[in-house]
Amino acid sequence: MDKVYRDYSHDELEGLYNQRERISGYDDYPVRWLDQSNSARTALEMIPDITYGPDPLESYDFFPASPGSPIQIFFHGGYWHSQDKINFEFMAPLFVENGISFVGVNYPLCPQSTMGNLLNSCRKMLVHLSQNIKDYVAEPGAFHLAGHSAGGHIAVFLASTDWKQNGYEISPPIKSTLSISGIFDLQPVVYLERNKEIGLNQNDVDQFSPVNIISSFTGKLLLAVGSNEGIEFLRQTQDFAKLMNLKGNECQDIVLQGANHFSILDHYSNADGELFHLVKKMVYE
């Protein structure tokens, strides 16, 4: 078979990057996540569907903690073409209980949106939140970005933004970034069947792969991946961590033993989770 990326064929890449097919019992995860997210949305004080642009998906939900709280901003996964914030707010109670306001973000999805427009929309969201944050919580603290899978890519991209160079008058107060199971080299995505639903081209790979564009980075970076996510997700995380440290950025990476691409979120949303403890430490340092 012809090799298309790092000595892998198309079929081999499909096996490495299609996490749903790799994990038995995948269907149980979204059911549990939505049920717990609905409970969180009912139980907590919440400002829903704050719009930051004209697209119907340009909105976010804000779960305020106490005055002076830091702000955890979460970008969901879904390979840039699916999912919604309402499925990924099950971790909000844990953050609010620990004095951290939580924000769940929606953004325009591919292929209706290009990757460039999607990322610019997420930049616009952070600027909107920066300008309006005092309407939602008194004396707000710094921003702490987080994202899972495609959202992990988005969070890293945002923290690498030169805001003034990109035409923004303000720079969001980003202090740290957590990328969970992120993709930092977009090249293999071009060869996946899934790309029919994403629409990435080579120009997108060159412009929007963090491995190609990182020259500066705001704040600390934590990269997390599960030991059961397969060799490519492990390599992407570990290679990117090495690159970031070589460039002089403060970056830590962790492999969570026994975690797969979806169960890794349990480490982020559970009070006893190793990942949550690392994030809490990073937020309050």
C-alpha cells in the first residue's frame, strides 16, 4: 500500500485517527456526557447562549463562580465539524465548586466554515469575553484555555495569537492553556475519510498547524494524552511538547495511564482526577 504520511498508508492512518472505531463502548460516552451536562445546566447559576457574532453557533455559556474567580474556557472536540457545547459542560460544577468560573464555547463548524474562519471566530469569542467579562462575574481573574481533541488544537492556536498583529485592539488575559488529546500537525487529517466533512487543504495545514506556526506563546501550557489513544496521538503530544520547550515556552506533558480518547475527560471532570489537580494547580499558581 502507498504510504501517505510518516510511513503510514491511508488505511493505517484511519485506524490511528478514528478514535470512535478504536474504542468499544464509545456510544456510552456521549449519552453520559449529555445527561451530566444537562444536570449541570439545571443545578448551577448560568448565563446561557451569550452571542459573540452573527453565526448561530457563535455563542457561549457562562457559569459564574465567586467574585475574583479565574475563568476556565473550554472548546469542545468533534474533529472541527460536529458536537456542541451543551454536550461538554458536565465538568462545570467541579470548577465552580473550586472557585473557577467555567465557560463552554460553541464555534462555527466545518465544512460550512473554513478552518481559518472557525479559528478567527474563536479569537473573536475571547475578545468578546474580555470586553464583557465584568457583566458576568465581579473582579474576574485571568483566562485559562482548555480544549479536547479538535478543541485542544483550537486552544493552543488561540494562545499563540499575536493579537495586535491580527488587528485586535486588546489581548485577552490568557494565563494558561490545557490541550487534551490535541492534534498539532494537521497533515494526517488531509488523508482521512473524515476530511470530506472537514474540508482541510494543504494551505490550511501550513497556516493552522501549531507545529508550523508557533513562534510565541502566552502563558503556561499543559498537554495531556491517554496511554490508550494510540501511537500517533501519543507522538503528536510528545513531539509538540519537545518543540515548545525547545522554543523556550513553559510546557509540561503528561500521559494518563489507562485513559482512552474519551475516558481522559474523566480525569478532567472528577475531583480526584490527576488532570484536574494539575489544572487547578496551574490556575492558582
